[in-house]
Amino acid sequence: MEYLHKKMELLIASCHSGTIFISKSKSNFMKKFFLYSSIALVLLAACNSSNPLGTKVKEPFTGDKYESNNRYFRGTGKGESMDENVARNKADLQAKKVLAQQVETNIKVVADQYLGETELNNKSEITDKFQSLAREVTNTQIADLRKIGEEKYKKEDGTYSVYMAYEIHKRDMFRFMKKQIKLNAKLSDAERETIEKMIDEEITKAEAAGE
């Protein structure tokens, strides 16, 4: 501790071209003040340089509440523009796109797991058609798609930032898909039956998960 005291005194005394003398008779209070101030500055500098990525910013609609789970497909989006309506439309489209991607990814997993236990020769073809059906469904206006959040901000330069979040219960999503299957003329009877079985299993799982 005494060594640090002397170092601080020498550092301050040699500042600029002039000579500043630190009297040995300075009180313990002043010595401790200089010492702790220096330590605080060093620690502050270290903290500021410890994260080269910068300060973490938490945007609206983040966290588990806005992520897909065993009951819901969810998607969030952000849009920016000098025009409020354009920003809102961007956020809306992005949120629905993210939700659609969640559906398509889930469909791929479901198909791989289900068809992996069968002896069908056209597994990849059925998977592709199942995913194609999911894309068609998510590109339409689904009545049960529910907006769960929307926030709007305006920056000093006049730019609007809009955040949007949507969700749909998996049960409702798969029920809607099952209706579309019956109308899809591109599917053979065998393909339609296989996809319906996969969907029925997912509906059962979603219903078991509750609301």
C-alpha cells in the first residue's frame, strides 16, 4: 500500500513541465483519496474496454414469451422508415416471415422423424410436398393468426421504428393445414394419407400441451 502511495505522489509531482510537490505531511485522508480515485479510474477503463461489441440493447418482444414452443408458432419483426406506414408494413412482413420459417422448420423435423420410422421409398418427395403445403398455408391469411404485440418509436431524425409480434396455436395451424390437404390436387391418395397421419399426431401433441 505504501508503495502505491509513493507512486501516486511521484506521478502527480512530475505532471507537465512544472514541478508539483506532494508534502509528506499530507493527511491519510488525501493519500487514500488519490489512491482510491486512481484505482477507480483504472477499473472504469477496464470495464469500458472489456466488451469490444459495445453495449447490449434489449429490443421489444424478446425472450421466451415471444419464441415458438410446444404450443405456439411465433414470429417477431422490426421495420424502419421515414414513413410510418412503410415501417409498420416492414415489421408486419418480417414478423410473418419469421413465423413461416418456424413452421417450415418444424414441418421438416416432424417429417424426418415420422418418415424415418417408415419404409416408404419417396420420403424426400413427401417431405418436400409437406413443406410446400406449409409455405402455401403461411402465405395465406389465417384467421387464427393473432398479433400479440406492436410498438412504435420515432427518433429525433424523424425515422419510425415499429416492432411487431405474431403467434398461432400449433393445433389451429395443423387443423388449417389438414383442411388444405383435402383440396390439394397435387397429392396422391397415399401421400395425402401419410401427411394427414403426421398432422394428426402433431394436433394431438398440441392439444395435450393446452392453451
